Amino acid sequence: MLRSAITVRPQTNGMEEVPIGPGAYVLMLDLERSVPIRMVTLPRIHLPPGRYAYVGSAKGRGGMRARVQRHLRMPKKAHWHIDQLTKMASIVEILAFPDADECDVVERLLRRRRTTIPVAGFGSSDCKRCEAHLLALS
């Protein structure tokens, strides 16, 4: 069972509230216009404007805080699928789940009404459990 999330709004610079330990996190993204996303492992796609949730995990050095700070940093070299999207969308909120598994968070979010998977494989190329780690919220 997931514990309650720690909620941070990046505009207020509350990164000290994001734990430095391991866990799962959700980047809440607002995309104002349709954008093409090109990824090596997936065909070129166009994401329509809207609200998206990207679910990631951090288990290494610096934990969730270091990973979230990397997502917020600009410019950056694209390493993960989400790097393409964070260059074009606004991260409006961050949810941190200490010691949680990202796939459990994805499952929890998919149980919500009007949550869909916009692109199969996005953010989950190394995951055997989830269809994607990017969700569209409406």
C-alpha cells in the first residue's frame, strides 16, 4: 500500500521537501501545444496538449531529490524518454512517494477515471510490468 505523497510545486523552490532517499515520484506536466517527440526506441509521436503524469523511480545516489532536480534542470542532454517531454512541457507539480515502487504508482493512477496511456512504451522500456510510465489525465 502506498503512503501519502509529499507534494511539491517547483515554482516555490521546495526541493528540500523531496526526500533524498529511494522511492517513486510523479511529474505532473502541462503541455500547452501539440509537440512531436522523437525517441530511438519508439516511432515519432505527436502528443496533444493536456495534462500528463510521468512516473519514475530513484534508487541511486541522491535519491528522489537528485532525480527530480535533474528533470527540472535546463538545458540537459536527453537521456530518457521523459527528457524530450520536459524540454517542451511545464512541470507544475511533483509527488514523491518514499520507498514506493513506480509500477504500484502507475497502477494506482490508472485506476482513476479518465487516465489513459497515450504512448505504449513511453518511459517504461526497461519495465516488464507496465505498458507505459507516461499517463494522460483528463
